Amino acid sequence: MSVLVNKNSRVIVQGFTGQEGTFHATQMIEYGTNVVGGVTPGKGGQMHLERPVFNTVEDAVQKANADVSIIFVPPAFAADAILEAADAGIKVIVCITEGIPTRDMIKVNEFLKDRDCRLIGPNCPGVITPGEAKVGIMPGFVFNAGTVGIVSKSGTLTYEAADQVCRTGLGISSAIGIGGDPIIGTTTKEAVELFMNDPQTKGIVMIGEIGGGMEAEAARWIKEHGTKPVVGFIAGQTAPPGRRMGHAGAIVGGSEDTAIAKMKIMRECGIQVAESPAVIGEMMAKALKK
Amino acid sequence: MNLHEYQGKELLKRFGVPVQEGIAVASVDAAIDAAKQLKNERGTTIWVVKAQIHAGGRGKGGGVKVATSLDKLKEKAEQIIGMQLVSPQTGPAGKKVNKVLIAEDVYYGKEEERKEFYLSVLLDRERKKNVIIYSTEGGMDIEEVADKHPEKINKEWIDPKDGLQPYQARKIAFKLGLSGDAYKNMVAFVTNIYRAYVELDCALIEINPALKTADNKILAVDAKVKVDDNALYRHKEYADMRDVTEEDPTEVEASRYNLNFIKLDGNVGCMVNGAGLAMATMDMIKLAGGSPANFLDVGGTANAQTTEAGFRIILADPNVKAILINIFGGIVRCDRVAQGIVDAYKNIGNIDVPIIVRLQGTNAELAKELIDKSGLKVFSAIELREAAELVNKVIAA
């Protein structure tokens, strides 16, 4: 078991023939991900990376039975790509694109409400289930298969946490990079919930950052429904208020979205909070030995 | 991206939002001309000189002054143009005032016939929809109102599909206690502000105060407008509205190399790939006994050129006593970054602050070897905890 993607996932790449799409599709195929094709409007019928190119996601679903999509199209067209994937019946949509306007994401969020699909991202590193499928841009070799689920807003910090966990001898069930934008498809709480319901996952690493209230929401949910140990970390304890720290959503607006405030709520809800990013793996190992 | 009051007002006027009119100027002579022009066109004989900086609380720092004659206007303009304005939001160093807005007087008539309100539009991240926040307590610090009188803060959430509905605009106007012409004008005001927010791709519109004048007009006396950085490509004119004098010069320099840099006031510089890891690295520096001198995300394409640019930008800060480079190589190969560091080091020459390099991920061992063999005064680490220990050691020395 795992969450969201596995060896049976039939993955398509939207923005398949572009530079980014080509590079990462190649990496994903090398990893062993079952990439069944891609979509580039106007290039349907061609072959790329020995796989068919389709004009529309609908074609890819009908002809290649795609059920997962990863999106690499530029910001101006990414929201539309998400809508197309959802409308075609794709179940898991992973949007890597950074820089989608908030107005577009409000619309996307509304569109997805009554559709049976899950959006991961945008502005995220994607999802990986080690040894089965990499639907993202993360370095696959860092992730050994195992029993720890990772939920994170940040890319490289996800790799860091996975590396630390794997160095203790543990491994990763799946890792979900949920993204650093103000509006994202899957919240921290929803990702944690997926892991709580996954029998293979024994422990969860939850990595957040300043801005918004998603970690607090997840913490309260864990307090009520949690059945597995959770180790948490919040980046940005030293971030100045009012400044956007790289990610569009990483900005302290009020007293409740600071790192300190979030860490406090997480502790109160029974999450083991790492003060330093260097001890995440160690804390997870200890928590699972008990 | 933040806009100045005068820029925000210009944009709002296009959507039919009435504003306190004014003319932005950069010199005292131009200020006097502007005042005369306003007198001719608007009939005002009282003017307000308003410093144009990207920070609130301008009045408290002496950046907003009323002038009742042209002589006084000259005097106030001389005081404000070029001043280093320190407000509750600028930090102790303050901000230099390059431009002022010469604005008409809108506080005419009897005081009891006027009323100030607060109105803002922004994104509610939790509900994933826009919200209009409004209050009868205008002209005050809204955080303070929220603190002391939370019951006086009202919110109206906007359905993303259907937008602001007429009944919502009416509700807002009624709840602000208005009737007659003032009520009608407020309904139009709210409707137009919201339309501007959406069509201009704003991240914030804050009108504080929105004034009901003695003759029942509703005016935006101030306008704080922030536009969504991700939507700049849809509004080409925003590029011309950017005021780089409001930004830290090193940050402007960094952005030319596509480096995401934010200046802080600590003693340990850092260079990291990825925003989350960069923030985490800053936190780690603090825990190790130092304090971060900057945020610097070199992104997914760290190479020799960006590494060198990063070095130069960090080293420009005399407070920096040590530099920590933290790269988790995925697609970025660590040995390439290591080579970049070695080259940059040689190119810049005489870097006399200790450098700690932590490279992990693709080709990390190879990278460590490269650095260790280079003969440079560089401490290298592979695990994050080793890097933290090194920071601690270097600062203590």
C-alpha cells in the first residue's frame, strides 16, 4: 500500500514535449514510473520518448487509460491544464508549475469541488512512492521504500527529511509535496489523513512553513483522529513579518501564522515538534521504536 | 508587489471609485504648482502633503501634513520631501521620501456630518475565496480595532463563481449605518472596489479611511494596493509602477541574477537551494548561536555563475562573519556546485570570512572531495547536523 500513486498508476505528462516536461518525463521513466504518454495540443499523433503524444487529456484517458497526470505547462496556461485534466476524468492531478495567479487558482478550486479527483500542488515537487512511481521532480535515489509518510510544503526540505529518515534505517511509504502557494489542491490536513488511512504507513513527518493556517488545521485534526506518531517541523522561525519568503504563500500576515504560533498549536495537539531541521529523522526513528 | 497611494488611486479611478484627488510630485516647486492646479480645478484652498512610501502609519512619523496656505504648503513640502520617514511599519532606519502626493481637502463641512470607515478586500486562504472586511472604525489601525473591538469588524465572503452580489454590497452599506445618497454611493463604492480587485489581480486593496463627506460622497482618502506577483505578466503596466528605490539595493541586484534574496540583519550569510530549506537553514543558524544575515534561494539551477553572484551579494554586507552554503542536490549535481564554489572563491579572492559548505544528494561525496582537495579555507559537511555544529564552532571562535 501507499498513497495516491503506485506501480499501477497510468501517468501522462501535460506539457510533454516542452523542455521541462521532456527532462522530467525522462527521469520519471528511468525511475520506473508507468508513463503511458503525454499531452501537447497540436502534436497529437507524434511519438515522444517512445510514447504517444495526444492533443487532449480526454484522448489520453480514452486511448491510454491514463488516471494520473503531471503538469509542466507555463503559469499562464497551467490553470486551464488542471481544468482539462479534471474534466477528462483524471483522478490524481499533480501540478508542478510555479507562479499561477491566485485569481486562477480560486477558479480552479471552485471547479474541482464537485469533481471526483485530487489536485496536488501547484508549485510543488510532486508525489513519490519509492520503488513504484515517481510523479514529480524529486531525486528518486533519496527515497528508500518503508513505512514513513512525508507531507511537506517545500521541495528540498522534503528531500532533506526523507534523507534523514532513510539514514536511520527507516524508509518512506510515500512522500507528498503539497506546494507553497496560498491556494493549493490538497491541504496538509488532507495529506495527513491519507497517511492515517494507509495501512503501510506507521509514522508521519509533517513539514510546514510560515503563512496560512493549514498546519494548525492539520494539528487539530490529528488531535481528534490521529492514530500514528507525527513528527512536525515549521520552517521560518527567523523570517521577518510581511516578507514573501520565496514561496508565494510563505508570508507572515498576523500573529497566528508565525512559526512559533504553529509549533505551539502542534505541540498542544500531541505532535512531536522538531526545533531544528537537523533532527527530523532521528525524532521519527525514536517515535517508531516506542 | 506594493503600489504607492497615488498609483493605487489612479487604478481605482478607472473602475469608477471616487478618490481624494491629488497630484504626485518629487520637488517643492512642483508641489506648489500642483497645489495651484488643484485650487483651480477642484476649488480646494487647504491641501494635504502625503509622503509616498511603501509603509503604513505615515501620519505618526510626520509624513502627512495639512497646509492652509501656499506658504505653509511650501514649508510642509520642504519638510517631507527627502526626509527619512520613520513610521511604526518602516523599522528604525525609516524610508527616504522621494515623492509626495499633494491632495485636496475632503474634510469640509461640519465634523458630525462626516464619518470615516474601513474597507479592504483580500484572499481568505482558509476558505479559498475573497473576503471584504469592513468596519465603522475607519482611520484607525485595524489590527488594534480587531484586538479591542472584534465585534466591530465585519466580513463578507464572495462566492468565486458568482462574484459579489448586489445584496452583499447593500448589506455592507446598511451595516455601516448609511442611508440616502451616502448609502447609494457606498453600494457603488464597494461594488467598484471589488471589481477592481478582481480585474487588477490584486492581493490586497485596503481603503482606510473611506470617507463619507459632509455632502454624502464616499471617497477613498487613502489606498493601499498590492498586486499579485504571479499575475504581473497579465498587466504590463505594473512593470513601470515598480519603485526600486523602495527595495533594498542588494535585493534588486540579486533579482538580476534570478536569485531570491532578502536582506536581514544577522551575522551568518547563507546560500541555499529551495525556499523551504533556505528558511530551515536560517532557523538552524539561529539555534547554533548565530543569526541569519539573509534569505537566499538559488533555485533549482545553482551553477558557477549564480554561486559567484550569491557570494558577492552576501559579502557586500560587512556584518557577515561566516557563510553557510547548504545545497541538497537532486537534479542539481553537487560536484558542479562544489566546482562553482571553488571557482568563485578564486575569482573573488581574499574571502576572509569562514565558509561552511554542506552538499548532500547527487554526487555529494565527489563534491566533498573536490572541496577538501582545493586547499581553500572551507569547512565541508554532508549531514545537516554537522553543518550546524560547524556554524556553532565558527561563531564561537
